[in-house]
Amino acid sequence: MQELFPRRMPSRLALALTLTFALALSVGATSADATRLAVAVPFHVSQIRSKLIPGLRRWKDEAFFPCKEFPAVGREASLVLVYAGHSDQDLIGDDLTVKQALEDLATELEPVSARCFPGGLHLMRTEVPIEATHPADAPCSIFQAMLQRLRESSAYDHVFQMETDVLPVRNYWLDALLDEASVNTGCKRFWQLGSMSHCQPLQDNLDQRFDMHINGNSLWCLRDPGLWNYMDRVKSFYPAGDHSAVSGCGTSRFGEAGMDHSLYRFRRDPSNWEYIKKIWHKFQYTQLVLNKCEDSYSIAELRTEHPETFLVHSKAPFLPEDILMARDLVTQIFSRWPQSAEQHRLASMLTTNRWSKDQLAAYLCESEEHIRMIQNKNPSPTCQQLCDTSPHLFPQYDTVCELSVLKKRWLNWEPDKAYVWTTDLHSGPMACNVPVLNDAGALVHGEIDFGNCAYTRKYQPLCKDRLKVLEYDEWRGFSLDPCPNYLRQAFFEAYKNDPEFERVDAFVCSHPAANCELYMPFNRSLIVYPTTRLEFGRDDDAVDWRQPYITLRSKARWAEWVQNIQRIAANPINIIAANSKYEVEYIKYHTGIKAQYLPSWCGDKTDNKVVEPSNNKVLLGPYRDNLDYPRFDEEEAWKHPIMTTMLDAAQEWKEARGSAPEFVRLRQHYKHYEFSDLQSHPCIVIIPYSALILSLIHI
């Protein structure tokens, strides 16, 4: 093999240019089980000064140095620069050829190559097919040719493709690659070891397409014929077409240009099942190299979050700041990925108008696209924050910042008082305790979608007025049916930008307490205050009218609610309370949480009249005694054993003494009543349907 630049280059660098690429001659004799790794860096002439040279110069920094010491016996690495062109003819600038630039670079890298690349520095020339006309065709065809020629050379058993936008984030990354290659003798563990996308999903809708392809900047094993059989199958499965002029270079689907995509989608196609199940394990994920797409990253943060990562693939370090700024603002405001033309247009506006980042953000916030978002009640939080901090930037302030204006009004309303919200599906629990909360300095607002709120309106106006998403819905609302996860997400989306919610300090959940799950994402204080069983609305088949909504998921949802209330209790801004000592112990038994004992008040619901008893009718209560359930037949209720036993006793009393009190059911005697009406009776016999009922507290 011809050696280049013998006078100018130190002989130990062994930088060679080979058009035939007879690399086998350059590495010398090695044992069959030795690890021979090529770090292959494909590059375009336009990338030499912008990416290749700065990227490789980085290796000289001890923080990013490739190896700790000269590789041990049986471990050898070479650096292979891959160029599609004529290095001695193609110019960089006016008078410097690619060949001369690489010669100078190799001299600079002498300390690196001497210590870490005993196999030498080599230059491979490839050709780009004339028919390669699509953007991804050239890099794909270069990759295919590079891999094939490295295999044919018999000089290496592994190759790591390291494109010019792959940068080290910690030192000794070459050692890490050699470690992986050395335990993969004969490709027994993998054919490809690389990274799926660890970046925002907006680019090419990665999450929606469930795109888990392994990026081509991977460690490849060259010594298993099975890999080449696999690649031939992929090329046949994805032939050249309108999407690509090179077979195997893409799938024709959106966002899937390049051979790494076709290699992945081939594995996911059901028609390949019988073959793929035998070789799926040959494609393995690692965090040694991390594919960040075009995302910006902090080396310090990445080292902390990914202690196993040595190399990162991302275009961001090489993009101009104005492009990054424009792109980041579009993704923040519109939650979409901007096309290249849009990025450059916005970057040009930054430069031409000498705008700051906030000025460009204001421009985007006043765009038709964001106005439509406002009309759909989904304004960008970035724009709303800018409305708060820099209102002077908005000529259309009243339109763009409408929610910000409303939020300020809410925040300025009674600022010295806490604002408490409830969406219980029964008005009783909150109506009983509003006076206590008011005395404590709180303002209470209810959005209760249940008929009985009309009866408490006289005392506390708690009926729904502007409730969104949640409904009573024939008892379904108690368990967030028919689709709890969808309803919880819809509830959050409906209220996440709600100006009034900015003012809310705490949410109270009593009936059912489990619906506090709706409020967990809002980062507000939660007061979980069950006035019936804790499992109400989750796994409550003991309640007859809830049985139609009990499903196979009910027990799992009860378990999830127990876990959630434990999470709620762990946060000191939240309160877990109970209105009876029985309920305190009940909560402790099921959750391990020691709830605070807070008896319900209900004292301000009387009309403060004192009435002397005026008749001998004894009331049977409360208003709801469940004795006529489930047919709600008043006559049948009198046939209940409790009732017949009392009537028999009254008759015996009458026979023995000549007179007896008359028993009447509260619900039959009064259609509507004031508590002063009850005082006209000598007594009330309470027939409770639960451990503690609020009616008993009222009385």
C-alpha cells in the first residue's frame, strides 16, 4: 500500500491513501481472536473545516482523549477517513487540496494516533453513484460501500461509524468501544450496537411513529455472513424508487430516509416474522453512544444523566446560534418541528431586524397559527409567560394576552385569602364545611354537578357554573367512566391554561375522595377528606347503584388510588383527613396513612329558630334510609324487618298503656323541610346507612 507524505509526516503515523484499499497489508499479522477495530469517519469536502478538523482536534483535549494508554496486546484500533472524491484534486478554498488538509491534520493528531491508533491513519476513497439524487442517497451509498470494503479487506472485525457530528463527551471512549468489540468475538452478541433516538419527538414525529431505529453511528461486527445476508434482504425488500435511487436507503415512509431506517423497519414488518425472530437479538441498544438528533445538550448535564455515555451524535453543536434559537422557539410555541426553510427565514429575521429572542418570540406569538391556538383555548405557555414579563412587545396585546389579563384579574381578586375549589358529586360535604373554611380565611367555590346542590343553594351556592369535562353522567363521574385515563387527560388539558386555576390554592375532594386524582398534575395543595368509604368510585361493588360500573379493572384502579393517596400524603402541602374516628382507622388500615380527625361542622345550615314539640309523631330518618332500595317503593319500605319490628313494639305498647307514638318516615312526611320543622317532633329515630352520615351531624 502506498504511503503518503513520507517527508512531512512522522513515520509512526502511517497515514496512507489507498484507492484499492488493501488495508490488510497495513495492519500486519494478528491472531485470529485479536480485536481489530476501525473508527471510520465519512466526510464531505464542505465538512472538513466546519466539522472534521474541529471535531478531531477535540480528541487532543485530555477530557476527550480516546484512550487511557497504548492498547493492550490483542486490541488494535485504526482511524479510517472515508472520502467520496479525489483528495489530490478537490480544493478547500483557493489553493489547499483535501490531501494537503488531511496531511496537516494528521500531523496535529500525532499524540493521539501514537497512543491510541497503532493500526495507523488511513484514507478510503469511495464513489457516490450517479443516480444518487435524493438527499440521503449519498451518505447511504457511502455507508454501504464503506462497510463492504472494510469487510473485504479482512483487516478488521469491527467498525465504528463516527460521522463528523459525533463528538466525545468524556475521555477513553475508544477504550469503551474496544471493550464492547472484544467480548463480541465472531459477532456472537451483536451485529449492530447503537443508540435509538434520545431527542425531542417532534422531529419526524418519532413518538407517533414509534420509531426506535438504531442510528447508523454504531459499532458494527463485520465477521458474520449473516449480517451481509440481512443487508441483502433489506435491499431487496426496499428497492430503489421515488423515495430513493439507492436500494435499501429508506422506506418511502415519512421521516425514514437512510439505511438505518430501512434496517429497522424490515425487522418490524410482519411478513418477515419467521426470519426476524431468529436474528432480532443481533441488533442491540446501548448508551455508550447517544443519538440526540439535532438537539442541543450540556456536556456536564449529559455526563450526570448518562454515566455510561461516551459519544453523542447531534447536529446542534455545528448549527449557528440564530438557527438554534429560531428552531427552539418554534418547537416551544407551536409544539412542532420547523422545516429547514422556516428555520433559515426566522434566523434571517433575527439578523436583519437585530431582534432579541423575546422579540422573535413575540412575532411568533402574534402569528395566525398562534391566534388559532388561542381561539381553541390552547395558548402557548411561552407566549403567556412573555405576556406577563414583556407586554410592551405585543401590538396585539388584548388578543394575544387575553388569558394573561384574566389571570392577573384572578390573582388580584382577594389576594389575602386562600381560594379553595371542589368538584365533588354531592353538595353535602362541602356545604357542611364552608363556614369553617370561611372562618379560616378561605374563599370556597364549588362546581358540583349533582341535583342536591339545589337544596344547599340557600346556604352555600355550590352548583356547577363553569365546570369543564367532568360530569355526574348517571353515576359514571364517580369513577371517571367510561375511560378514566382519557378523562383525566382531557380534564388537565381543559384546565392547564385556565386563568382561574392560577388563583386556586387548594382542591378539596370528599365525594368521591378518589377524584382527587384529577388534580394531582396541577401542583396545588390537595385536601383529601372522604365522608364515605375511601374506595368509593374505584372498587365499590358494595354500593348497589355502582355495580353496573364495576369492571375487571376496578381492583387495579383501587390499588392505583391507594398508591396515589400515599403519594399525596408524602407531600407536606397536602392534607389527608377524615370526619370520623372510624374513617381515620379505615384509611390507616388500607393505606398506612394516619389521617387527621376533622369532624364535619354542618352547624350553619339551620335557620336558628327554636320550636317546641307540637305533635307526637316520631320521625324515622334520615331522609334517605335506603329501606326502599332498590325499587323505591314507599309501601315496601314498611315491610322491612326494622320497620315491622318497631311497629309491632308500638302496638304492644299501645295495648299495654292505651296509647303509643306514631312512626312516620321523614321522606314521606316532608317533601322539603327546614331543620326547625324537625324540632316540632318529640324525637327522631336514626337508621344510618353508613358509619357516619352528615344528616346525623345536621340533627
